[in-house]
Amino acid sequence: MDLKSPPAVVTSTRYTGPYAAGSALSMDATVRPLSPEPVKEVRLDTTHKIIDLAPGVKFSAWTFGDTVPGPVVRARVGDRIKFTMTNRSDEPIPGVRVTAAPMMHSMDFHSAMVSPQDKYRSIAPGQTISFEFTANYPGVYMYHCGTPMVLEHIASGMYGMMIVEPRKGYPTKVDREYAVVQSEFYTKPDPDKRQVDGVPLYLLDGDRVRAKAPTYTVFNGKYNGFVDKPLPAQPGERVRLFVLNVGPSNTSSFHVVGTIFDRVWMEGNPDNQWRGAQTVLLGSSNGAIVEFLVPEKGSYVMVDHHFANASQGAIGLIAAGGGAGDHAPAGDPEHHNIPATAAPTDPVAQRGKLDFESKCLACHSIAGGDKLGPDLYGVSRRRDEAWLFRWMKDPERMAQTDELGRKLLEQWKVPMPNQNLSDQEVRQYIAYFKWADEHVKPQGKVQPQPASPGAALSPSETKSATPIPPGTKQPSSPATTKGHAH
């Protein structure tokens, strides 16, 4: 064990090169093989920039290496890490400045054993800090900004993963290695209503941060990012995931649907081994290595089994196709919150879209055809806004007292559940339905449009013409509804 490290060096020399540099870095989820040199030069500069957090959501973030999360650092026990960071938060970005003002930043490596007062000190914009340390323990470690308020710096995007392998490597061989970093975002619309590329700007919501009430919980810095770009694998392969929950405040219950973790090394250390695990519970800054076999062709859903987190975007796919370059179809994993449509730019409609995807996709689509429930394309044209509002606020009462509500219950057999939506949540749903009816292009068969919006059902209207707000399931026939619970 090496506990010797020279003092950190701080200079005011302006650096303008790459934001991230070093052979030990991986810039995306695919983790590069270990670089063999025993001394690893690592540069991770701090920047302020706008990131695409979710469809239609531009977020003012703070970064290491100009990405959220920062690049993955990979080393081995005994390697010497020579780290350099320039605070470049004062550098201008193209267009109107909508990022946060320049500020002090620092670096805290959980993989290091050093004096925090020396190595993890905050530096001003334009300054550069350099220090070094030896990696003494294997593990999956977090790095993050340690400048007060630490909570806000992490919530703004200043974190990443460092992998330290055992001195003799891992005891198993795998076909794929991926890094999965879970984190929370706490956002609010910009009070000045600024936009970036025609999309509303969102800022850090300090009240939500302190209340531990995130608006998004995501993998690798993007809502449903591994749904849009699944991680590839093949049937029969052994996959190793380096998993880190950076928080900053909530826990993660990491799970992969369709397989069992053959090995789990808590904190990424093979000395801490479990066998045959279904989920891994990770507190803030806890890491783990999970390994599993891909049993057959299919799409394997990575999800935080705290499903409130999954509904906020902690979802991803491992696409295991049957041949070279073949990705298996996503199948029907809507109950895990797979998105279905394009995105509105209006923040109210955008929130309605996210709510729809988290609560309704198991039963409904928007212009994708009937599923367990009817396709809701055109619902804002078939029903007036006041009726939709009453229906979503109290569907149980509407099914008893409203003529159309009674007909819907009679026709669909299964009652619409009361989701206890607030007025604002109902408005968000309706705004999204209106947007979808104007912008979404139908895919295949969709519902016929009645002659007048808001008209009640007539005896000639078919099932596919019946609008049911989110949550109602559609029995396709008496035979298929037998024993089917909502």
C-alpha cells in the first residue's frame, strides 16, 4: 500500500486543449480495456454547458470533461494516477450565455487515500490543479466535485466513475463490459423563460434538491438513454456491468429483467462476492460489479426496481440479437417505461408526455395502434376538454353518473382507476394529448374520427373509436377478458 503523495500544485496558467485526455479514459458506456502503463495521466477539466437531459428538456449542467457523467477512469491496484484539472467554467459557449456563472470547483476521488485539504481544494475559474495518488484498493468508485454546496454540484452533473481492477485482474472472463451510472436531476423551468435551439431551458431546483424530490432519475445522464441506444450483446455471452449510484440522495435497486446476476462484487471488489442475486441495493456513492449470462435472443431491461425511479427515466435495454449486427426488437416492455412518441417543446405538454410514458404505456399508445387499451390518438378531438378533465379527476363517479361514462364502463367492462391526479397533472395530460393530435403521425391503423368533437358514443361507434384516458385496459373480447385483472 502506497500512502505517499507529493503536495498538490495549483497554477494560473490558462489551458485551452481537450477537456478530457488520457489513455485510461472511456468516453461512453463501453468500457475500454485496461491501459497497461503503470502511471496514468488523467485530465478532466470542469465546464458549464447545456445538456439534452430528456426530450424537449435542455438543462444547465456543470461537468467534468465536458460530459455528464464524466468519462470513466480505468486503472489497476498499484497504478499511479497523475491527475490534472483546469476550472474552465468561465469559458464562453456559442450563442447567448444561459449557463450558470463561473464558480469554484474541485475534485474528490473516492478511490484515493490523500489529504482532502491538499488534494481536494477548490480552485477558481482559470486555475489548474495537479496531484497524484496510488490506487490501493480494487473497486467501482465515484469521483465528484467537493466544493460546497456539494449537493448542488453533484446534482448539476459533476460526477463520474473510476474502476480499479485487482492487481491480478478479475477472476472471470467476459465478452462485454459496460459502465452504468445512475443519478438524479432536480429541474425547474427557467424563470426567465429562455430557450436553447427553440427548446425551453431548465435550471437546478434547489428546493427539490434539499427535499430529495428529483424530477428525473437516469442512467448515464439521459432520460431513457439506453432505450434510444441499447447496449449490444449476443445470446450466450457473459456481460459485466460496472454499476454506480451517485445519488446524490436516493438509493438504487438495480435489476436486469430476464437474467440473474451470477456474480455480484459489492463496491467492485471480488473479495465481497454474492452469487445468484436478483437485485443490487446501492446507496448514494455505492458501486458494484454485476455479471450475468445472456440466455437467449431478446431485449433485457435494466431498471431501478424502485419503480418510482424507473418512471423518472432509470431504464435501459441490453439488445441481444441472434446474429452479427442484429439487435433484438424491444418487444413489449412498456410497463418498464419505454417511450413511444416524439417530444413537445411546451413544458406543460412535455410533463404530460413523461407522465403518460411512466403510467400509461402498458395499456395505451399514441398513434401506435390498440394495445391492452385503445390507441389514444385523436382523443382531444373526440372529447371536449371539460369532459376529459372530469373523467381523469374522478372516473369512478363519472362511470356512475355520466351517460357517456356509463356507456364506456358497459362497453369496456374494466373501470378506469382513480389515480388521484392533481388539477395540474390533468392539465399536463390534456396538453400532451392536444400536442400529439397535432404532431404525431399515425403508424398503421388508428381510430376513426367522429363527425363532431365531444360527441357521445353512438351505437355505430366501434371499440377503436372509444377514447379512454390513461390507465384503462381494453378487453379485446369476452374470451380474452376472463380472469384479466386491471
